[in-house]
Amino acid sequence: MSESSDQNRDLSMVESQNDLPSPVMQGTALQKRLMYPFLHPALNETKRTIKRHKVFIFIVILPTIIMAFYLFFIASPQYISETHFLVRGKAPTETSSSGGLGNLLMSEHTGSQDTYAIQDYMVSRDALHMLSKEADIKAIYNRPYADFAAKFPSIFTRKDFESFYKFYRKHVKAQIDEETGISHLTVRTFSALDSQNIAKQLLITGEKLVNDINNRQRYNTLHASETELNNSLKEIHDIEVQLALYRYKNEIIDPEKQSTPMVGKAFSLENSLSMMEAEKKQLDLTAPNSPLRKVYAQRIESLRMQMEKAQSNVTGKKDGQSLVPKLLGYNELLIKESIVKEKIIAETKALEVAKAQADRQMLYVTVVSQPNLPDYAAYPRNILVLCITFITALGVYITGALLVSGAREHAIQ
């Protein structure tokens, strides 16, 4: 037993000697302390401080440092191109009591409702589809130099169209100034030139939409009047054709005008017959045996035959010789023609009024300022984002500390 205890004591002494620092190590530590006398206490103090405030560092300091690293070393600059435009109608022709300035202001605010329509279109899915075809907007927001968090698609977004539309609404904004009626369009991309090009393309598309609105309004305003006028013109053409066929069939140009000399001839023959009969009666009384009585009788018979023929041409019983049925059919066509002509005059005036109204409803896009080419990045706003990150993290830390403190007091009680 004594031998074994002695052996154990010798082994423990050897192990304790092995645990002691070697002369070389002791010398190195001594040199460090002589060269940096303040280092060892500072490190210990730093370790104690980190250990004591590790929760604050983890919740507040670390997120702020990560955000600062992202903003200053990873985040891609984003440029905003801005343009101003105005949608207004044609100035009214009537003079108002406020004079030319009132007319100008009225014309500027005429297209305010349509301005909202243009703005809504610029941030719509249709505009995004158009930009995908015309400007390849997906490639613009997925440039190689764009950072992983800001581009589309990113690690935080899906690749479907609806996700891209939400992304587009955040980067393209259109707002109207209620006081002036001027619309402000802003486009944000990773390149100044891309922002300017997209803004120009949206302006061109807005002008096309205004032209489409004008065409639809003009069509809706004029379509009914033009249709009625065309129908009336077709109707008058049909009546003219019927008149031509009637004249050709009856071998007459104008029954009314042609009947006037015929009636006059009949009256003239009737007067001549009356005079001749009166002369014959006078001759019968004065010279009953005169040979002129036969001459008067022949002339009277001839005049009577001519008068009957003239009367038969005007009011004869035979339709082929009488002008009465010809006048009846001709007058019916003339009445129809006069009614349709009056209708055409009224519809022409209505069409002129509709055209004037359509002209007053015309809209125009006036570009107040062209899309600019930005010379500096507007995003990201590093200082603002850092402050928000720090304040948010600090708020989370203070809230958690208060909850933990309250829980401890409750547990103690």
C-alpha cells in the first residue's frame, strides 16, 4: 500500500509540473505585458462588457451593423426619372364673365376626370404588359448589377406576374396635384437611362390612350347623326330613281309645268269658240241666208273638236291621254321628296352640332416637363434606413426588457 501511494504521489507531481508554463511561454507572456501594458485589462473589460450587454448587442447593434453593411457595400443605387403632364380639353368658344383667364382655367380642368383614367392606366396591368413587349421591363429590373434584395425576382418575391405587378406599383407612381391639375409620373430603376426611357414610353402610351378616348367619344357622338343622315340620303336617292323611272315610263318631265300650256290652250280654244258662236248667232239674226253661216259652222265645229281634244289631254277619261293620274303619282313622289329634303336639312344641322360638341370634347396631352435623366441616385436612403433600423431594434429591445423585468417582479411577488 505504501509503495502504491508513493507512485501516485510521484505521478501527480509530474502532472503538476507538466501543467506549469514553460520558460519560453512565460517569456512570451512577459514580453506582451511589457510591450502592451494596457491590452490585457482592456480585453478583459471588453469581454465583460460584451457578456453583460450581449442581448442588446444581438438585438440592436448587430442588425444595425448588418443593415449598414448591406446599404454601403451591397445595395445598388436606384435612379428616379420624373415627368409632368396635363390632360385638358379644347377651350370653350363662348366668352365668360371672367374673360380669357377663366376660359384658360376651365380648359385646363376640363380633362381632370380623364387625367385619372390616364394615371390609372399607367400603373395598370395593361401598361405592364405593354412595357414587357415594348421595353422588356423584366430585364430592366433584373440587371446583373442589381443587388439580390432589390431586383425582381429576388429571394423575397415569387416569379409570377402578380408579384411583378406589385413590384411595378412600388417603382412606378402617378399622382395628380389637385390645385393645378398637373400629373406627376415617377419611374425608379437601377439605371438613369432606363428610368427615363420607361417614363417616355408611358407618356407615349398615355397619348395613344387619349387618342383612343377621343375616337370613341367622337364615334359615340356622331354615329347616330351620321347613320340617320345616311339613311335619309339613301331614301332621297331612291325617290330620285323613282321619279326618273316615272318620267321615263309616262314620257313626261314635269306634269305640272307641261299641263300649264295645255290648260291655257284649252281656255284659248274655249274663248275662240265662244266668240265664233257669238258671231254666228249675230249673223243668223242679221243675214239668215248668208253663205258665211256654213263657214262659221265649220270653224265652230273645228274649234269644238280642238277644245275637246285639249280637254281630254288634261282631264280625259283615258289614263294614257289624261294628265290627272300622271299628276297624282308625280305629286306623291314630290311630296315624299320634299319631306325627305327637309329631314336631310334638319339632320345635317344636327350633325354639325354633334361635330362641334365632339370637337369640344377632344382631349390633349400637354407635357409640362419631359422625363429627366437623373444624375444621382435617390435610393437607397442610407441614413434614413439606418435610423429606422436602429430605432426599430431599440424599440424591440426596450419592449422585451420591460416584459422580462415585469415577469421577474411578478415571479418574486
